[in-house]
Amino acid sequence: MSVGVLKVAARKGVPIALRSNPPQGDGRYPVAWLHISAPRRCGGTPTATSKCLCGWDRSAVGHTRVLALIEAHTAHRDACPLRHPQEGRAAA
């Protein structure tokens, strides 16, 4: 074997294992996100953002406001038009 000569294993190719029945999703997908950042150091200021695909986009800085945003995010989750479409409700 020569020094400095590389083996070309990648050119030989490795067969890709394909499953006959790949796992299927259950139809759910994320709609809203709540991101909270709380610094470890003592006295760090927490921050949070709440975003939804419907256009809801809020942020907060500080303990009191972050706690309020968590509550608002939960309330929005229960009232979001993407999670609870209004179409058909009048008929029921």
C-alpha cells in the first residue's frame, strides 16, 4: 500500500436501507410555540416569546410579564382559529 493514497470507499457506494412501510404521522403538526429563556445566573432576567401560525406573536421580558405571557399563550391556544375553526359552528 502506498503512503498518501486514499481508499475510495465512498465511490463504491453503500446501499440505502429502505423500509417497506415507513412510519406515518398521526396527522398532528405544531401550530403554536412558547419559548422561555431563564438565565442561570442569579438576577438574570427571563424572556419569553409566544408565536402561532395564525399570526399571534407576543414577547415579554421580566418575571411578571413572562408569567402573564404564559397565561396569554394558554388562553390563545384555547381560542386560536387554526385549532378551532369557526366554520360549521353556527350549524351545530
